[in-house]
Amino acid sequence: MLQNILSFYIQGLLLAALTVVFCSLTWFILRAAKGVDKTHKERQDFLFDLLMINVMTIPIVAFGIVGILLMLKA
């Protein structure tokens, strides 16, 4: 049972990482296309904030995906 939960968490972590990175990359590209950040420092600050958001949200989204995977497999 523990092995099943661990495999679901690894799958959820992978899916969450891909989803969050894709969304943040899309957000970064759209923001760069609009020219919101004028200076290099502003772009660097935004990129740092985006990386911190990714680090904080990937585990949370992974637990949500694990719940969905458990419901689908049951």
C-alpha cells in the first residue's frame, strides 16, 4: 500500500512540476512580449519571484493531483 501511495506521489509530483513550469513559462513569455519590465533588474526580480512561486506551489499541486489519481484508480 505504501508503495502505491509513493508511486502516486511521484506521478503527481512529475505532473505538477510540468504543469506549474508550463504555466509560469507561459506567464513569463506573455509578460516579456507585452514589455512590462523595462529594466534588467525588474526582469530579474520577476524571474526570482516566479521561481519562488514554483518552489512553493509544486508540492501543493502534487498533493491535489495525488488525490485525483487515487480517486481515478479506486
